[in-house]
Amino acid sequence: MSTADELTSELAQWIKPIAQVRQERLEAIRKLPKRLQSCAFGLLDLDAKGGRVPFKTEEKRTDFRTKNAATLDALSTDDRERIFACFFPAMAGAVDGAWELLKAAPYQIGWHSPFRLPSQPAVNLDSRYDWLTEQLDILKYFNRDTLTTEWLAPRTVAIQKYISTSSEVDLIEADEDEDEENGEIDENTGDSTFEDLLQVLRRQMRWRQVDLRPLLAAGVDRDDQTLEILRQIVHREHEFATINSQVISALLKSSREEAWGIVVDLLLAAQRQEGLRQEILEAAPHAHPEAFGRLLSVILAEDLIRFSAVARSVDVWLGWGWDSASMGILRDGVAMLVEFLDDPAAIDAALLGKEATRASVALWTIAFRDAEASIAPAVALLSHKQPEMRFVAARHLQKTQLVAAGRAAIEAIDDEDLQVALAAMDAAANSEGEPANVGLWRHDTKKPKGKAHPEEWRIARFEALERLFERVPKKAQKLKALVWPWTERKVDRATIASALAHAHSGLPLKRIFPYLDSLPPYYQGQQILLLSQEKDWDSSARQAVIQAAGHTSEHARQAAFTALASRALEADDYGVLEGYLRRKPADLRQGVVNLL
């Protein structure tokens, strides 16, 4: 049996019966001051008295968690540590350190740029709370008095494997009992046998991700012992643990320079270990900002851009579209990042210059530390006489995904250069919500409650898009690339009409009628469904739906017939609908017959 398998088996001795763990947690919470008990119980999705909360919908559960997250975040450090001690008595301080560390983490997930919002910690509050409760759920299997960052550091991989593959019936049964008690096993299980339930629960456990990176980083910041264990793992001196991405990331997320130095040395020693190099580079943009700068300096000084993994990573960080063969360009990108991170005056000079790529990297560098601070200089560039400079500014505003940036881009939709106008349109899609929040390009099919009182920015955005719609040729047009070769794009009226459909929320529904025919079928169907919720139709609304009933798309036709089914037809409608009976689509003819 391999060392990894032996370690995974060894974890079994640290497992406690889940009922005992639950009881210990609840008893510890009840010893807290009354003012803290509700928040602590909330971390387990329980009410203020420790009882099960009967969430009838996922939306209500989300609201409950959001409110509890805000309560937790508003507490003092001492109070949070008292709550965390109910679950992790030996490392409450490290858990709170991880909670604070995550406030400074990038607010974007996935392929997005690693921008931060240090002045707006509420932006990533939900993701912080999700991380905390997920680790609470995973680590509940282990003796809580055992859990320290020193104990966890060499066991991260083994814990993930144990949680993902464990076939111990006692553990699964306990999980099933707890879920049943909390109302998490519902009618979807039907008449399933116990073995079926075990399979479902094993699949659920397999998807649980052990993410101890923030916790280990906080441990490194708090004591030398955790740092020494991670150093031993990296240097292959530890008796059983092997290097992994969580170890690398924890070292880079910490605020200790000696921790960063361990990873820098590892990067230099990687040689032909492309997989190891890739793990370091994937962790780099989410590292402590100063650690990221140090890695960039080493990449530049040692010309590590010659390795394809490094070239790809730099391209992804900057949101470019070069391939690994464009090493000279990517090397220049690293040089600019190093320059701008070290010298704020160089950023100012780039923003006052005429080189669009330098201006783009300068804005990226500002946003890497504080995305909110990058909005004003980007807006200033929207007035630059060169379309290339205006383009990178609009594109940057879109990449931040901030509501304030989206609203700031609205005026640029009228830019004379269509590439700039389209980039501004993309940025303005993030205008919904509170100005400090991350914008979401979404479209609701539910009619807003109450009377709409559209804000000025909402009207300005819609009207700017209307003007853009008129500027775009009816026939699709290919726009030449601007700044970078991969920015070439096609534009047609359907693209602008789709943006109008997203942007008309809060405005009178009839504002979208002139653009229904230009919408892609799916969006046209959405607009008709919205229209079906209106109590009173005027002649323009009725005409729009009757025309949609004869659309070439089945999706649009069915939405129209659904909307018409509950309405009394007028005399003028019959002639138009009867004309549709001469069309070929069977669903069209059948829909008309049903109406008539």
C-alpha cells in the first residue's frame, strides 16, 4: 500500500461519530453569550435556538445565509473567534485569520482577471461564507480538538481523498441521518433503497472540495511551526506529505516574505517539471500582491517566459489572446507589469501616453490592487483622441465587472468608432445593482413588482443602445481588429437588439417592441413572456405578439401562442392569423387553429 493510501487509512483514527461531533458543537454554541448564539447556529443553517429551519425554497436559504454572513462579518475579531472556537477550539484564531485574508482576495472567479476590492469587503462576502461553511461541513468528520493548521498542513490531499472515496457505512449513515434531520433529503429520493441513498451521498461527498489554502496561509502568518511543515513538504523532507497545489498556494497567500521565497526557489528549480511550474503559476495571481510581484521579477530576470506554461499564464493573467509562440510580446508584458508594480509614476506616464497596450497594462496593474481605483483613469481615457486608447479603456471597464464601471461606460456607447462603442456596450451590461457591487448580465422573465421608476442611467443606457442600433448596418459587418489581432469581431442588429432586451428592465415594456423582429428567437420569446404578464395590452403590444406568432422560429411562435391563449382576439387579429394557416410549419398551423 502506498504512503498516500496509508495516510488516508490513518485518518480513520481521527474520525468521531457524527452525532457526537454535532452534540459537542451544539453544547459549545449554547455556552456562548446569547448575542452570539444565533450567528453560530446560523453557520449550521439552524435557527436562533438551534432548531432546524424549514427552508421551503433555495432562495429563502440563500437569504438566510446572506444575512448571517453579514452578521458574522460585522462582529469584532474576539467575538468571531469565540464562535469559531465552537467548531475549531484549537485553531479559532487561524480560522478568523483566513476569514480576514479572504477579504483581500480577488473578487472574480474563473477566467476573469485577479482584480481586488479592498475597500469593499462585502463584494466577496457570499464566497467567503460559502468557503467557511463548506470547510465546517467537511472537517466535521474529524476530532475537533485535533484540528490545527500544523495537523492539517501535511494531510490536505489525504483528507480530500478520504472525503471523496470513503466507503465507511458509519460515516455515510451519519451524514444521511444528519441530512434527514435537517430536511435535506426530500421527496426526490422517492422510494429509493438505503443503498441508493448511500450512492447519492457518496456522489455529494465526492464533489466537496477541501480548500485549506486560506487557513494554512493564516497559520503561516501566525506561527513558525506551520511554515516549517510547509517548507519541509516543498523540500521533500517531510516524513509522509508530498507537495501539492494547496501547499504552494498557502505559502503565496501568506504575508511572510520567507514563505514566498520558498516558492520562488521552487519555481527556479522546476527545470523540466512543467506540471509543477503550472501549479505555481496558477496560484500566482491569487497570491499576496507583493508575492506576485516577486514572482514576476524572477520570471523576467531568469527569462522564464521561454517555458510555454509561463507564456500561457502571462497571457491569461492579462486577458490577451497571444499564443505561447509570441514570447517576445509576452516578455514585454511581464516587463510592463514589473515596472508598473514597482513605480506608480510609470503608470501615470502610460496613461498620459499614446501606447494602447501600455495603457491597458497600467489599468490592469491599478485594478490588481484596487479595481475601484482604476475606474476614474479608465473613464478619462474614454475622451482620448486615439480610438485605440478609448478601446482599451472601455474594455478594461468591462473586465472589472463593477456596476460603477458599467454605468461610467454608458456615454462611450455613442463613440464614433464601432469597436469602442461595442466595448462600452459590453461594459454597460454590468450596470445593474448597487454601484460598489459586481455587475451581472442577466435577464429576468418576471415582471418587476410595483411601478417602475427608472433611474437616469437606465434611460441613458437604453437610449444610447437605440442610437447604436440605428448606426449598425442591417447586414452583418466585420469590424477590423483594434490594438490586438484577436479583437476582430462581427456586429449585426441582433447583437444590439439583445443588449436592448437586457437593458430595458424597469422601462415601459413597449420600448422594446420596435426591436422584437431583430431579436434572436430565444430573446424574442423571453420578451413575449414578459408581455404576457401585462394586464392591459395596447394596440402596439397586441400587434407585436400577433406578428411573433408567425415568426420563423418555433420558440418565438410558441411564446406568442402562450401569451395569446388567455386573451380575447379582436377583429383585426383574425385576418392575420388566418393568413398563417397557409404557412408550412405544422406547429404554426395548429397554434392558429387552437386560437381560432
